Amino acid sequence: MLNQLTISELTAKIAKREVSAREATQACLDRVAKVDGQIHAFISHNDADALAQADAVDKLVEQGDIANRPLLGVPIGIKDVLAVKDHPLNCGSKILGNFVSPYDATVIEKLKAAGAIIFGRLNMDEFAMGSSTENSAFGITRNPWDTTRIPGGSSGGSAAAVAADEVIATLGTDTGGSIRQPAALCGCVGMKPTYGRVSRYGLVAFASSLDQVGPFSKDVRDNATLLNVISGYDKRDSTSVNQPVPDYTKALDGNIKGLRIGLPKEYMIGGLDPEVKAAVDAAVKQLQSLGATVEEISLPHTDYAAATYYIIAPAEASANLARFDGIRYCARVDGADPIELYSKTRGAGFGPEVKRRIILGTYVLSSGYYDAYYLRAQKVRTLIRQDFLKAFEKVDAIITPTTPTAAFKIGEKSDDPLQMYLSDVFTISCNLAGICGVSLPCGFTKSPKLPIGLQLLGKPFGEEVMLKIAHAYEQSTGWHKERAVIGA
Amino acid sequence: MAGTDFNVKYVAHLARLSLSPDEEQKLGEQLNNIIGFVEQLKSVDVSGVEATAHAVPTVNVTRADEVLPSLSHDEAMRNAPKQSNGLFIVPKIVE
């Protein structure tokens, strides 16, 4: 089954003309037709468009034009927050109406140039606000391992589509864990690159100082391949950083002897599920047996990360989402004057979580509260970042659970926003500090069988070492080879 | 501070966001909880700490001031809710 292959396997077969891009794409379309009724990873997909792209790739293969195309004929799903020219763009929200992107995001241009088939719009929490993909205006996405459970969020569709073998890989975005948390809960590999590693041009902004685009894949090598393609400075995004892009796959040599890994004592908290803790403890032992040294470290401001995040992210969101006012785009609701038009359009178009965060963000930025909340949070953010930079003087990477528990039940936390926010407790510091992080499978709970994620955090622009460790661990365990049985 | 004086109606007006009375009540309760939670930051000593506005310090990022191609007029108008003669149509602003 071609849809079950990795990027490395599929591109090798296409380059050797053993299979065509069309056959690979058709295999994914068939899989989507078969299982997506149960999973609902996709908001929409255009089969004819995907096949036309595949035919164009097959023509390149025929002409021998395959050099520098590391994603030759690989169907890749896209989170509904990234602009793909002539494809719909809704951000999981009603407010955008029938919006169609007039241009490609930089990461999409790069995927296309690398030979990828850009396929479908993947479901997400509205405007990437949420941890369960229950906040989408287009319905919930279900976890392929247990369809009564959430896939995580906000990139729940991106994680579920990979876990269900509906596409070979996907892109998502991560503002406080929105790639790593769903990757952990669906049992795939998901990475948030260092802030500035990947261009945000064509990404609809949620919290501009925290957002990064990143890949979901079936193994670490595929993740490195995708990072190679999407990374790099972009003059259209002044926050992208002008640093050379190494070949990340070259770091994957399995040799982690002598690397130092830190285990933060603050992450072994009360709410940590015993099975998750046991899996992470076993992963630590495994890394030691591969020659790494593991030592306890301290990140003393960890407890303040969630509060800091839930000031900074809503504040930035309230400013970013001001553009959805019904003038240049959006499903407009008319009013007697512009203010009434804005208010009605936004009141009708945004869902409850987005409204909650806009109100919270507007409040913490409003006159009289700015210093007490927003400015103070930005200062605590500095302390959190310094904790990491200090730790990285002693260690090459940090290891933690990705989430405190495996996937929870649909509806379990949807009435309690604060409880939902605390499910991100291990992932948000990484965004606040601007460092890189990856989640990969490290075991399963017993009953029901649900994936458990291991998180590795790396230095700013330290993706090579982080992926090297992730790859060595993965290859020595094989958890990533387990597949979900859908509808069992 | 906070919690007790949190006025949803006023903040919603600042945000140009119309809310139903039910939404106002529910949001008010939830936001009181959330603000109570973030109050813990008041216990952190931040004296002498600089604010972080950007995770990777970058200073005065500029680019050459040159004319480059951009979206065509038609593409830019493509998603307009209401347009006429290549212009966005809005309600009357000035009497």
C-alpha cells in the first residue's frame, strides 16, 4: 500500500519509476475515501487537483528532471491555516466564508519546488486556538487509535491524517504545542523548529512571536527531510533568521555517545500519568544505553509558563485577529455603520474559544492593565528563556514527556477552558523560549492502547543534535512502526 | 484587581465583538477564572528584568527599498464581501 510508505521509501520508488506519483496520490485518495468518514482529518480535498499535480510530477520524472526534488511525488496535507494558491483557506472558522488564497505561503512554494503534491485542507482548532480540535467550525477530528478520543490540537487534522496513513506527511503550526501535542497523542513525529527557522509568510498569524510552521511525519528521517525543504530566511518575513540551513538528514547517524541530555525535575509533576512517566523513564534508560549521559537539571520558572503564555498569546491574537472585520474579506454581516458591521461580522463569525481569547487579550492590553499583565508576562518570559539558555550550557538537549496523559475523551475538557489550557503544560515553554522541540512515539498505554509521546527540546537552531538523538532513540526501539487499526 | 472589576461588555466593545447576553455571562465567569490563574505572575520578582518581545533577538531588520511585483488588483479584490468598480464597498463613514 503506497499510502503507508515513508517519504524516503516513496521517493526512491518514484525516482526508479517503480511507481508513479499518480499511483501514490491515488493510494492516498483511496485511503481518505475509506477512513476519513471516521476520522475527519480533512475539512476538504480536491482529488482532481491532486491528480493533476501528480501528473505534472510524473512528467518531470519522464523528462529526468528529478534532481533537488526530495519530495518527488509525495502527497502532503496542509493545515487549514497556510495559504495555498487557489485552495480554500478557513482557519477552521466560519468567519472566512468562501475565502480562496490568492497566493502561496513560502513553505508551500518550497514544497512545490521539491516535487510535493499539495493535498487537502486539514482540520484544526479555530485559528489554532485549542488542544483537541474540538473548536473547529467544521466538526471534530477523531483520534485514529480510538475514535472516541481527541487527536490533540490545534493541528489535530495534520496528526490524525499521518497516523491514519491518509497522506505521507503533513504541515502544521505550533504556537504552544500545537504540533508536538497532537503528534504525541496520535503516535507520529512532529517538530516545532526554532523561532525564525521557517518563514511565516502566508501563515495566518495567531501569536506572531510564538508561531512556527513544522512537519508531521511517520519517522524522524522524514521529519528532517521536510525541515530541509521548508527552512530558510525569507525576506518576506522579517522575523525569519538568516542562518544557513544544514542538511538535517546528515546528522542522523545513530551515534549519540557522549551527548548530554537534561531531565528537568520540574516536569515530574503530580498530574503526570504513571504510564506516561514509566514510558519516559524507559526512554531515558534507552538513551543511556545508547551512550548518552542523562542528568537532572532545573528550569525554575516552569510553573509560570502556562500563565505567561495565556497572557502573551491572547494579547497577540487579539491584535492579529483585528483584521477579520468584514471589509476586505470574511463573511460580512451588514451594519448601519462600520463599527456595527465589524462587531456583527465578528460576533457571528468567531467561535467561543476565539471570542474568549480575543476578550482576554484585549483586556490584558487595555489601558491600565498593560503593565500589570502583558509587560509583566513578557518579563517572566525572559526568565523562562534564561532558564533554558542556562540549562543548555550544561546539556545538549532536554527530555520530557510531551503531554501529562495520553489522548483524552471527546468532550472531557471542552467545558473547562482552564483545564484544557493545562494540557499544554509541557509544550508551551519551548515557544516562549523560542527554542526547537520534537515529539516522537515512546510507547503505549495498556488499555486502551494509546500512543505516548517523548519530547526532546534543543538549543536555538539546535535541530541537528535534537533530531540526531530522536533518530537514534527511534531506530533502537521501533515504536514508530506500530500503526493504528481504524474501525477495529 | 482584575476578576472583580472585569467588564465583559466594555472589553467586547473595545474588541469590536458583539456578544449575546448568554455569551457575556458565560465569558465573564470563565475569564474571571482564567485571570485568577494568571494572577500568579504577580508573585514573580521581575525587577531589573528586560521584556522579551522576540524570542531570537534581531535588531533593525531592513531590506532594500525596491519595487517588486505584488498581487494584481483583481487578486487582491478576489475575496471582497462587497465590491464595485474595483473598490471595497463599506457603510457610510462620514456624514
